[in-house]
Amino acid sequence: MLSRLFTVTNLFIISVLIACLALFVLVLAPADPSEDGDDTVTRIHFADNISAAHRKLIERFNEKYRGEIEVVPVDLPFNKFSTNERKQLLTRSFRSKTTRIDVFAVDLVWVPRFVKWAEPLSPHFTAAERSDFLPYALESCYFDSVLVSVPFYIDIGLMYYRKDILQKLPDYPAIEKKLQASVTWEEFVHLSRRPELAQHPFYLFPADNYEGLVCSFVEATNSQGAPLFAGDSLRLNTLPALRALRLLVNLVNQYRVTPPLVTEYKEIEVYEYALAQDAIFFRGWPGNLQGYRANFREKIDNIGVAALPHFEGAAPTSIFGGWNLMISKDSEKKEQALKFLRFITSKEMQQMMYEEMGYLPANRRVYEDQAYFASQPELPYLHQLLEQGTHRPALVEYTKISDILSFYIKKAIKLELPPEQALQSAQEAIRSEKVLVN
């Protein structure tokens, strides 16, 4: 089993190394002296998934600081790099001691992993400035009580649903009301049996062996009041963890509400399949469908958001996601990078990012502006979902643990291992400290 894990990991690393060549050409290769042009302008490189909203934000910053600072985007698009691949690209870049990345975005669970390459920010952000952020967004920005990042935007796990398909049901208003409050998994499976819905894929979630699958597992476990992680302790050999894994297995194999192909799908593939094949429900994150409007505008206009289902007797729970901003400790332009961080986390820019692409603001003043809050139809409900969020642990080794977990969870869903054995094997692999997948 471990040899199989090593094989998968080696293939993954080879693919990442190839992708690194592209990043080297764009960022790490020595600069052409002509690139900088006017030597009175300080250029800072910003690495992230550069969406249309990012570009507008960068344009506004560059206009404000014209002749002084210019931000140069380094695009690591989600449709080309999974979160795991992006993590590897950045890791290899910083190991090479590059000075060509100044500001970079990290998945909030990567903060402990990247802290050794990041500039401490505690001296640069006052208590008043920090209080501008949502507390649960800021929580992920510390390591050993030192501020090492600032929140760019926050995410919360949710369920998308097709209003136009569910409206075929005579009791749709009552169903939608229950969905908003979070239905139980038992009610959800019962809904899938309605004959009016039989022609559509019912529920999709990403189940390839990567972080997205772990999110579903942690949500289902933590919602039972028995967190998967207690401090540094991982608790896999528990009834709540087993119940959570059995749920994911049964959604595919017993209840048949989820097609088996999800075991080969990450988040992007789930969105593409759900939109193309008219799935009724699918797991996702806020705002992530905006990039598909060109091809699926009418369908997206008929999509609503709801809380994820929960076990009967348990509380609705969703995983916090989101991206934080760090400044490279090797950057030679830290003063300018700090100006950029303050600019893009301002209330005005956070509102623009939400309006353009649906990125949930991490700046709490957006939610306290009652006029603005009331003018955004989905924002009050998304804020409500944020209030029931749960964090993954802030562990340096978390990404390694996650890689092992996702490997064995996927094997259970594919019926290659019984759930009990999958959890036991994952626990042993993590404790052995012999399986180093990064």
C-alpha cells in the first residue's frame, strides 16, 4: 500500500517539476534589464490566481502609485494548477531563494508551512488595523503568536443547487427553506428519490485524493461535536470519523446519489461537470462559478447557495477556506509590498473583489456597513454560514497529513478498502513518519 502511495506521489512530483519550469521562465529567470524600463518605478511581483477582479485591483493600485510603484502579476490559475500543485510551485520557488516574488497568496492551511519564507508582519500592523479583519479570518494568519500573513478573502464550504430544476417539485418553497437552514443527510438522500429529479445527477463533491476531499471528511466529522484534530492530536479511530467516511462511501456506492466519476474529480472538474450535465446539487466555495458565466450564464443565474447537509442530531458545519497574503522575507521591496497589502485589504477593494468575482470579504467593516450589506442579496446569508465555520488545524505538517488522508479516503470510496481499514492505514502511515509525500 505504501509503495502505491510513493508511486502516486512520485508521478505528482514529476508533473509539478514540469510545471515549475514554466514558473521559472516567468518569475525566477534573470530579468532582462529592459523589463524594468523606468528605473524610478519600483516593481513588485504578486503571485496568485489572477482573476478579472485581481486585474482591476492591480490596475487601481498602479494608477494610484503611478511613477512610484507598479505591481506585476504572476498568474497561477486554478484551471491549470490544483491547490496542491500551486503549493509545490511556490515551495520550490522559495527554496531557490528567489527575490522575484514579493507578495504571494497562500491557502490559509499553508500558513505554517510557508512561515519560514515569510516576513513577520506583527511590527507592521497595529492592533487597530488587525481589528478591521473578521476574527475567524485573522485567526489563520498567526504562527507562534506572530502575525505572518493577512487575510485576502475568506471562504466557507457550501452547497450549490439548481433552482430551476427543483422548481419542478410542487413543494419547492418548503424544500428551499429547509435547504437554507441545512437539511439532514437522511432528508437529502430521501429527496434524491423524487421521480421529478431522476434525470439529473443529484450531488457532486470532489473526491480525488487532494485537499478538497479532506474538507468534506473534516466537515462531516467535526459536525458531530468530535473534532478530527484536538491540538496536535489526530483522532481517526473514532466513531464520528468512521461515520463520516461511511457517509462519503455510501453517497457513491449505496445511496447512489453521487456518480463514481467524482473520485477522479477535483473542484474544477466538479464545477464543469455539474454545469454541463445539469447536476442538482454540488459542493463548492462562494463566488467560484463566476468564471463560468461566459458558457453557462443562464444556468448560473438559476443557481442558489445553501448550507451543506448535516447528520441528524448534529450541528450544520462548514470548513473555512480562503487565501492569505504573505510578503517574501527575501523581497527587496518590503515597504512597497506593505502598501500593496494595505490597499487590497481595504474596505473599498474588498467590496470590489466581492462584486466582481464573489470573493467573500475578510474586512469586517464591509459587513458592518448596513447600507452596503443590505444591497448585496447573498451576502447576509453567506455571513450567516461563516458564523458556523470550523478551521482545519494550524500544523506545519498538515499538508502531509492531508495528502495521506485523501489517499486512503479515496480508496475507501472506490471500495478498494473498507472504511475501518482505510482509517487505520491512514493513522499508521501518519504516525510512522515514513511517508513523506512532499
